[in-house]
Amino acid sequence: MKVAVIYGGMSSEHEVSKVSGKNVIDNLDSKKYDIYPIFMGKDASFSIKGKTVKDIVGTLKKMDVVFPVLHGLYGEDGTIQGMLEILKIPYVGCNVLSSSICMDKIYTKCILNKANINQSKYIYIKNENIYVNDEFEEIELQNDEIINLVEEKLKFPVFVKPSNSGSSVGVTKAENGPKLIEAIMNASIYDKKVLIEEAINGKEVECAVLGNEKPKASTVGEILSAEEFYSYNAKYNNKESKIKIPAGLSNEKINEIKRIAIKAFKATDCRGLARVDFFIQDKTDKVYLNEINTMPGFTQISMYPKLWSYEGLKYSELLDKLINLAIKENEE
């Protein structure tokens, strides 16, 4: 079976994707698969083992399945999935709709609100100073009005995030008004749509989901961040950050999180795989869904493969399962 692994990409998560891609390539069984490592440059160029691929469409059409190990924009947002759909090539992971919904944090919140899944309160700001309310009406505000709105609806501190970005890129914790405006401007570098969320003090936990029509959820892993929150630096550069599997939770709480993870997976029309991230509030023990990652990290330290490894599914077996799910989805 010819398997193309696309990695790198044009997003701010290019470097993470390179590591994830290499891990996937190294763990695919070369006795089962003819592996084509396709590197995507930040300039949208494609190459295989250093040689430029001039006809990417022709190359992809020769494949039996594509594994797009691309994180963030142009990889996890439905764009490459759309190209593969047009070419009628089976691919690992979520479809165009679920990829685009889950990549956009604001629209994820809209769908999950409809599914009655508990989330942190939030404010949507567009183009740095336009408040988009619950009815999607746009109201232009001055900086002091934005600060007052946040104080009134959420209270400080808050987290400010680009709506379309991953690996905590562009995310800032703002403790006051001036820091809030600075954080909005910083997030706006990555996306014109900015999400401001209330801060939830508590455990940060993650659950892996695997499957198509009848998905299964893994146990729950806990993030032990070496920094105040799990930033890009804390995630990939700070060796003091750790993950704990299973999380230090009761079986009842783990089962509750697994149920919500599957519900969210289905509500956003996911298939193949996703990692669903949560907070468990210290004071109330209440579960808050944070976000859904449709192509989670596949590095050696990444939570998704580690959670399935804990469940007895080795990295290479997990890759086999994902490829089989992609083929099966294409046949249905």
C-alpha cells in the first residue's frame, strides 16, 4: 500500500509538524507500506527526500492513502482535506467540515453550545476593536469599552487567543486592561478573529478519541505544566513540563470526560481521530471543554499516542488503525 505522509506545512506549527511527521514515518511498518515522505515547505513547495515535486497532484493520485500530519492553518483547517476530497484520495483524519469547525475556536464554541456542552464564558472580538455579540451583530468599541465589557462579562484574568491557531501560538494571559489590549493586538497577528475567555483555575486534562461512526475514547491524561499555563514554550521547550497518565481523577470523573469527548467528537462531525482538551475547575470539580484538535501532535512526547499506548495500542498499531479507518471511510 502506497502511503504519503505530508508534514511541515505553512502554519506557525511548521516545526512541530516536522517532528510529528518524522515520528509517523519512522513508526510506519515498511513491510506493510511503501512510504512516501512528502515535505511541505512554508512557501507551499513540496519535496520528497530533498527532491522537488513538480506535479503534486499527479504524485498524490498515485497514492492509496494520505496521512496529512499537518498542524494548524492549511493543514488542520479543511484546506488540504478539500484538495484530497477533490482528488478522491483516502486520507487519515477528519473531513473538511469538522476540520474547519474545530480549527476555529469561536465556531467550535457555537456548535458545542448547541450540544449543551459546558465551556468557559467568552467574548468574540474581530479586527482588534469590533465586538461580535451572541446574535453575531458587530459593534465597534474603543479600547476602554472593550476593557469594561471584559470586566463585566468575564472578569480578569482572561486568556486571549487567535480563533484559528494551534499549539498555544499567540495565546496570552491578561491580568488587566492594558495587558488585555496588548494581548488582543498580539493575537490579531495570527487571526483577525480573537477569542477572549474567562480563566478556569484547575487541572488541564486531555482525552484521545479514535474511530468513525462508533468512536472510542481513551483514558484521560493530565498536563503538569512547568509554566503558569501550557504555552508553546511549556509544551515543546520546557523539559520540566510533564504528562500524567492516567490523570489523578476518580473513575467516575474519567468516565464523565470520556462521554463528553465522544459527544463533542460526534457534534462536530469528526472522524478518524481527535484529541479533546478539558479543564476541571478546582473549586467546583466541574468539567469545561477547552478545545478539539483534529490532528493532534504525534511527537514522542505527544499526549495522543501516549494515551493509546496506555490502553495497549502501540504507536505503529495506532497508525495502522488510522490508515484502516481512512480506507474504510472512503469505501462507505
